[in-house]
Amino acid sequence: MIRVAVIGGSGYTGGELLRLLAVHPKVEVTYVTSREYAGKPITLVHPNLRGFYNMNFSQFSFDRLGDKADVVFLGLPHKVSLEYVPKILEMGIQIIDLSADFRLKDPNLYKIWYGYEHPYPDLLNKAVYGLPELHYEELKNAKLIASPGCNATATILAAAPLVASGLLETYKIVSDVKVGSSEGGAKPHEGSHHPERQNAIRPYEADGHRHAAEAEQELSLIAKRSVKVSLVPHAVSSVRGALASVHGWLNTEVSEMDLWKKTIEFYKGRKFIRIIRSNVHPYPDPKFVIGSNFADVGFAIEKRLQRVTMFSAIDNLMKGAAGQAVQAFNISRGFDEDEGLRLPPLRPA
């Protein structure tokens, strides 16, 4: 059994990690930390986990971590992971970091998008971007995995087959992402507090969202040329889920069957991608992935304008965070990538 620590286990993502790891047959959760709830039962904060955990949150200690863990999931805020990652790596412990601190390869982008100079540019090159559909081979035996952001994940999974196809007239694309309130985290503020979001459809960071940097990085690798992404998220009143609608323009007339084949070919063998095309529910809908690690992908072509829209629906706490982190961990350890993740979506949700 692999001993697992979850550092920062009291938030929504930490709770989702604990839910998945509780039933993972290859791991034992040995250490869970929280500054705010240290000494208190995990189930006080995560009552859904009653019967699965009989342990308390702990204060973080490097010495205790070294004694208790082979791998650590970091569920910490942006910039805070920087205080932990270098020393944990020196200790020989594998890291799956769910913050943004090691996602971008170009250190200059941290000045632009996050407002700080990255202190460890050498580690940016060593980190593997934890999107298994693009980096499966690199994830094998990876010591530092940078788990992608939820809006970036939805955008990339929607756009990737189209970008790879060579069918785009321009390599500037627009991603419109509708996201549920859990994306704002467990600590509410005026904009993310659910009563303020209920019945709302509200754009935010419309002048440039930081997850666009991840999308540009990954899609440019696929295209082998610069791809520019404008990403506009919208707060909606659902609790979970993210739907990316990625708009582009075609350089030639393409049939739906052609694009269907290209999408199938791109995602061939990928266990958590479901390509959607049906009469009843013709396009991806987050409602049908809630509680699972699936990403539902689909598309629509408006032939009059040669406009194509690719869609991707995910659960932002699963494929957009904890589920994807566990998937990447599985690959890094040589397990089946769906170990502990063979969960059908909830319905109704």
C-alpha cells in the first residue's frame, strides 16, 4: 500500500480527494492536514465521509510527513505550494500539486498572470502538466505533477481535437466557460457565496482569465505553433460542473462526419473521454458527469459562417481537480488510470 498525505484537506477539493482515496485499493491515507481544523475530526468538516475516516486533521510538519507519506497531494492556495514543494522533493516524496504554482513552463508568465516572479524556474521544467489525455507518457514515474485548473481542463479538452486537425482558419479561439459555485472554494466571499450566485449568469475576469495561459501552452504544443485563447468564465447557479464552449472558424468546408472521425481518433483509448452525439441530448451537459471523472466532448458546425464550436462538460471538482489528480497519480505509479475512479455519474443531480 502506498501511504498518502493530503496537505490542505479541509476545502472542497481536499474533501473530494479524501472521498476518492478512501476507496482506492492501492493507497492508505495516513496524514491529513488543516491549519484551521487541526486536532478536529475529518468528518466534522466532511460529514459525507462518516464511516470512512476515523482520524483527525493534523498541523503540518515536515518531520511527520517524512515518517508518514510516500506521496503527497497538495490542496493549497496559489503561492503557498511554493513554500512546500522544493523541500518535499528533497525528501524523495512524490508530489501532486493542485495549485497553479507549477503549471506554466515559462516563468515570465507568472509575472503576467499571477503577479509574482517564480522562485523556482528549474522546477517548472521538471513538473509534468497533469492532463493525462495529452501527457500520459510523461506522467509515468513523474515526481512532480502540476494538476491543471478546471477552466483550463474544460477548454483544452474541448479544443484539442480541432486544434490538432489543422482545420482552423485562425489560431485565435474563444472559450466561454460556465462554472458552478464550488469553483469559488469552501470559504465564500461576496462574489462566490452561493446565495449571490443563485439565479445568476454572471461573467467574471472577462478581460483575461489566468487559465488562458494554461490553455495556450497546451494547445500550442498540439498545434506546433502559437495558439491564442480568450477565456471568459461565467458564474452560474449550479453547485458543480463546468461547460466550455470553444469557438473557432474553419479554413475549409468540413462535414460533421469528418469532424466526428477526427475527434474519435484524437481521443482513441482515453478512458475518461466520452464523445457525445445523440438525438435526445445532442451536446455535452455537466449534469451528466456530476460525481465522475468523465469529460463529455461534442461539437456543432454552423455551415453558413464556417463556425465550429467544440464543447466539453466536466465536474469541476472531479475531472477539473481531485479526480484528474488521482488519475495522474495512478498513471505515475503504473496503476490502471481509472483505479479508484470507476464511478458512474450521479443522476439526477
